[in-house]
Amino acid sequence: MQKIYFKNFNGKKEFVEVGDEIAQVYKLCRQEEWKANFKERYYCTKSLDNLSEQDEKFLAFGNPEAILIARDIRIERRKEIVFILKTLKKEQITLIKMLLKGMSLDEIANELGVSRPAISQQRQTLQKKFKKFL
């Protein structure tokens, strides 16, 4: 019988008495683990333990799961917007296009031949519709 140790969740060593064969296998596994750790430290210039703030930003951006989640959210948003656009009238779509061009409410009112308050009211109606769905 031999005593071997392992570290518990607090990092404290716990000693256990096991048979000779198990102790030998455990020692071989630990040696392989130490070799692998040494090789990793030798060949890897960066360690997760000493990342700079810029490295952490890169890792967060390069996180495949976060990228896929963001893509799925964009796809869902696009579907919602397309659904909303299909429910709009021609006049509302024209107003959206003019607003996207950067035209002011006065310019839009002059071009369409209506009053500024009417355009303002239509814009508020559109905003309510988009808020309702999004």
C-alpha cells in the first residue's frame, strides 16, 4: 500500500492510501501530465493566467460561441424587421427611405406637400410600430 495525493477543489492536498499497481499508474499519469505542461509552457508564448487587457478583448471577440449567438440574434432581428416592413403602407416606406437618406422633417414635408406636424405624427407612428415588435 502506498499513499498518493491529489488536490481538492480548494487546492489543498488530500492523501489517500491505494494499492501498489494503482499508485504506479497514478505516478505515470502525473509524469505525463507534467511533461505535457512543460511542453505547453515551452511552446506557448501566452498563458491564460497572464493575459493582457488587449488579449482578453481579442479572446472575447474571437469566441466562436459568442460569434454564433450574435449571428443568430442578427438573423432574428432581420426577420422581425422584414415582417414589420411587410405590414407598412407605401407612404410609410417612402417616409423611412427619406429619413434614412438624412432628410429633415421640413424637407420631407416640402417634398411630399404636407405639413411638418403630419410628417412628425407619421414618424411617431412608425417608431411605435417598431418598438412594439422590437
